[in-house]
Amino acid sequence: MKNDSANKMMRQVLIILAVCSLLIAIQGISNNDLWGFLTWMGLMFIFFFFPVDIDFLNSKIERISDLNKIAVPIDIYSAIGLKMGGLLWLIGFIGQVWFTG
């Protein structure tokens, strides 16, 4: 029962972060900041589609080989959302560093 309430609280925090990222992205596009918009939209996707499993987040990792033993419960829509978010964030970050200057 404790994990259910912790998962629910974690999901609420991630949704709040996703909404804040969306608002900052909208502010960025209104200021003609394409790279900032892409970066914040990527973060919004990452926050929204992040898998919420407290057991996964609390797992012990002592060596890099321990990462192979961790199973992440994720569906195809979350995987696509995370990949899209990572790609948008990376494009926005590289665009800010490379093309703004």
C-alpha cells in the first residue's frame, strides 16, 4: 500500500513538472526562441512519459553490470514518448550551443 501512495505522489510531481515545462516552452516560442522551445518540450515529454515505479527508482546499483539486472516496466507509448522527448531535448540543447552565438 505504501508503494501505491508513493507511486501516485511521484506521478503527481512528474505531471506538475511536465505542465511547468509546457508553460515555459510556450513562453519560449512566444519570444521566438526555437531552441528553448524544443528543449522544454523535450523535458515535458520526458517528465510526462517517465516510468513511475518506486521499486525501480530505489534499486541498488553498485557496479555498472548491475544495470543489466534491472527490469523497467514500460509500455510502447511511454518508450516512444521518452525517445521523442530525449530527441527534442538533444536537438534544442545542441541548437542553443551550436547555432546561437
